[in-house]
Amino acid sequence: MSDNSGRPLFDGAQVTDWLIASGLGNADPAELRSELALFGIVALRDRFTAWQLIETLGSLLCLRRLDGRPLADDTAIASPPDAEEDETLWSALLHRAERIDVEDDFVLRELRSTDATAAPLARLAEDLVEAAYDEHGAYEWLLAARSRLGLDSLAADAASPELRSLLTQLTDLRLRLQHGESPTLADPHARAGDQLAALLGETEDRDRVTVLAADPDERLARITRRRLLLTGVSELNLDVQAGPDLEEGLTDPDLVVTQLPYRPGETRSVLTALEEVERVADLLRPGCTALVLGPADALVDALKDTQASQLRSALLRANLVESVIALPGGVLPFRPGYRPALWTLTRGPVAAAEGKVLLADISADQLTAAVRTRLAEDVLLWRAEGFRALDGHDPRYGRIVSVAELDRTFGGPLTPPAPPASTIWSEKVAERPALIAEAEARLERATGEIRTYEDEQGPYRGNVLRRVGRLPRRTTLGKLIAGRAVTRLPGHRVADRHLTADGHHAVIGPQEITGERPVGARRLDRFVLATEYDRVALTEPGDIVYTRTPRLALYIDHDGFSVVAFPARTLRVAPDADPPLTPRVLAALLNAARDTGRSPSAVRPARRIEDYQLPDLAPDEVRRFDALLAETEHRERLLRAQADALAEARSKTIAGLADGTLTLGDSPTLRNLPTV
């Protein structure tokens, strides 16, 4: 340990080894070692710019791959930094780069732009390789940390992992390779090569893939070239160009995956975006596919500009547009206000798809694995089969629309005109009238139970009177606990991996108490309880479970045998409490206690729960108050059953009328309603 500016500093390697040996690192050992190397890289930002770090380290990793041997021997790596040794090491690295990268395609320019002060980067590159097991993994870790290095401009256009996964599924690259093809990938707007790297990361047969890419920024083009080489693409099958357009050189592309350059909404041109889509379409030969990610206001929304409308209509009429997908916001994390959309293009579609386009809208959905899989199946089956009226696949997220129909609404939005057919004709929708009738029957039964109860018990009367004389003296929960009228029990820490939906014991935590989650949604198996939580005490019927996070809330566990999850706690009223007290009365009085909240800036409430003041009610008052609370609870259950049945019938009726699968017939209930 050493001191620096009053702060203790520890040897990073020793800390990492200790975390791995003790198991306290909460991460994979490889990740811990990579974090150590990345921490050392970030610490060099005062000596190198973020661009220098990314370019120099990437070039060193690429040199290591091209040369097939480490950047330095173990002695040079382990020895303390020395100016003379750094000079020797850097001179040797430059000599290797000049010998291997004669045409300066990958590393030479970047290594010549710096001097021996960059020798520590060679040692850090070796640390990254050791943690990641190869140069490819080390470079991916480095690029994943681009924001930590301060290179936000390089991360600004990065798509979320969920969106990259969706694009990968839509390309069906793995299936093409399984069929023995040797496809050519292309990206005319590659940037840092994120999507190409994601596609190649899903297959082991990278040596059979040819990659074409371009970017106007030469530095980004070189980063992409190094990245693809480290991914495993053969140098002979790689062509990354620096320029605004992709010039076909090696071969014609089979798959094009690209993201149109981002432009702010104030300067964004719909026509320019559509012209860029047209240039991508020009790259396609018959049977080839392109995925184009761009702004929704050009690819999906209604158009006001006549020239843009004409170009979009021409693209549709040319039988190029296979599907149009409105994507959810937030899939480009650094552009939260940007609304993206996706076009898939195919030149020469199957005959059953000619003159038609698949319109899908998942803008209101999260890109979960299930959503991605279903959407990919929709698009891939549409690509393979086209429209089959009798035995075809009904899309789960869109509608198949004729181009002629879209052309009639010149410049109109490219959104599904109706819910997906699979939704309309699903079993759930087909059973909707029966489910509504069942809810109406429950409503009728609940109404009958309320009438019967009213006839037997009469109307609700609490017989509440104004108190005359002195107010009851005050006590506190702390005094009740000290007097053993109430016992406070702790909550227990329950691991998420042990929670199920069908265990034997309900788990009650803050979310259940506050009503955010229904009681019983989280459960614990009794075998797990016996083996993993042998010190846990279950609740008893009538226990009060409470939480003060995020606010004071109480729940009476009438059934008992539940597990209370920390930070929730339990209050148990003694049966022989003197003076008498019941769980209902105590919970009601605690809920009504004053000053139980906290100010927005406070870490904890102003008062402890033991300090909450309560009236010390007489035994007769406690008995009558408890009976009143029991009566209100019973009536609330009856009314809630009626309200729930009515809400279910209402929601299902609205859903059916909204998607056009239901209509309303004449009804005595509707005839008797007053006109508005």
C-alpha cells in the first residue's frame, strides 16, 4: 500500500488475486482481470488522448495477431518501467509492424504516430489478452469501454444489445452458412463496425465470410478493419474502404446491414434518408437482402414532401421493400429521443410476396427475447414463403398489405392498418364472448351476495359519536413493545434464485405490503426453507407485516405461515395483552399516526416507529373498534368482488370493440340507460 494525495493506494494485481481467491469479486475471474487492465488504461488518459488509446491499443493487438507472438517477453512485461527498456521495446514493435504491415492497412500509421512513451500500452495489451484469452476478446472489451475512456462520439451511434440481436436474427446468416454458402456481408455506413462484429460473433465459420465496409471517417474505417480481422475474417476476404460510398471490389454483397448516419431533427432531411436507402438497394443483386436502420419519420411516418413521397412510393413499387418495422424508442441508448425504424429489402422476392409488403409495429413493446424471436419468424417466413391464404403463417406483429393499397394513400404512414390477423383469430379472442359472459355471471352473483348481506345485517352503521370529556391518554408503540403487549420480529433476507410462483409459503416484502405486487406472487418451497433458511420464523395468523420503505405501509397476514422479506418486519400482538389490543386496531392506529413520512431529501423518516403515538383506548372501545373494522373489511371484499367482475367484463368488451372482433346487440340494460 502507498499514499497519494492523502488516499491509500493498493496494488491492483494483489487486490484482483484476493477477490478471485476469496470469491468476493461477484464476477468472473476473467472479467476482474480485464477490469484491472482497463483501469490501468483509463489511468493513462492524462498522457494520451482517448483516440490515441483506442487506436494504439487496437493496433498493438492487431500486430500481435498478425505476427503470431506476444508483444513483449515475460521479462519485459514483469520488469518495472524503464526509459531505456521502453525505447528498446517500442523500437522492436515498430520494426515488426514495418515488416508485417508494409502497405499500412492495419497498424503501421498508428504506431508511428507515437513514441516510446506508449510502451506501457504494450504491457497493458498483454494483460488484456491474458484476461480475454485472445486478441479478439481483448479488443471487444476495449471497445466496450470506449465511453469510460471519454470517447463518447464513438459510442453515440451504438445500438443496444437487444437491437443488435434482432438484426442478427433477421439476417439468417447462420442458416446460410449451414446450407454451405459463403456469403458476403456489407455495411456502407460501418462506423466502428459494431453490427458487423455482432453478426460475425454469432458464427464459428468466419473464414467462409467475406466482408465489405465503408465509412467516411478514415480513423473509423481503420478501427473497423482491425476489428474484423481480429474477429476472424481472413485478410484476403476483407475490404474496408474510407469514403462516403461502398465501391464493390471483391464481390457483390449477399447481405447488407447498415444504420443510416444520425442527423438531428432540426436538420434531418426525409428525402436524404430515402436516397440513402435507394443507394443501399442499388447494391443488391437478385436474391440478396438488406437491413436498413433509419429515422422513423422517413421510413414509417406520413410524408408531407411530394418528392420524398414519390421516392418512397417508387421503392415500394419496385418490389424491393420486404418489410417495414416501427421499432421502440431507446434502442439507441445515446439517442433517447430518436425514433428508429427498420426496412428489410430483398431484390427478386418469391412470387407469392410480389406486390405486397409486411408492415409491423413493435414501437410500444420491449425488445425481449420472445418479441425478437416472434418478429424474426414473421419476417423470415414472409421472405421464404410470401403470402399463402390457406396454410400460410399469420404474422404476430403486423399485417401483409398490397403495395397498390399503399400507393392509393400517397405519402401515407407505413403502419399496420389493423391488428395482426393472428391476434384477431387467436384462441384468446375467440373465447372472449364466453369470458365476458362468465364475468357478467360473477357480477350478478356478487351483487346478489351484497343484497343478501344487506337484508340480513341491514345498512352499514358505525354508530360514531363525538367524544365528550377528556381525550384518551397517549402511548407509543415502544411502550407497548416494552410492556410485551406487542412483539417486533425481524425480516429475513431471501435470495431471488429461491423464489418461485408455486411454493408452499408466501413471501411478503415491501412491494407486497404497498400493493405494487399481489401477496402470493412470490413463494418459497418448504424444502428450500428447511435447508437454506432453517432460522427463519414464519408468521402467525393475525401478524402485522410493515415496511417504512419507500413509505409506511402495513398488511395483516390473516392466514399466517408466510416468510417476511427484509426490510419488512413483523409486529405480533399478544393474545393476553393488557390492556386488550387486536391486530386490526393496532394496524389502523399506526396507519393514522402523525409524522410518519420523510422529506424528499431525507435518507430516513424523521421518527422511529417505536415513537409513533397511539391513543390508549378502553377495552370496550377496542372491542367495538375491532368489530367495526372487521365489518368494513367484509363489505370491502364483497364490493371488490363486484368491482373486479365489472372491470373484467368492461375491459374485455372494450378490447373486442377496439380490434373489431366484437359488436353489441340490443340489451335491456342498454335500453334503460338515459341518453346523453
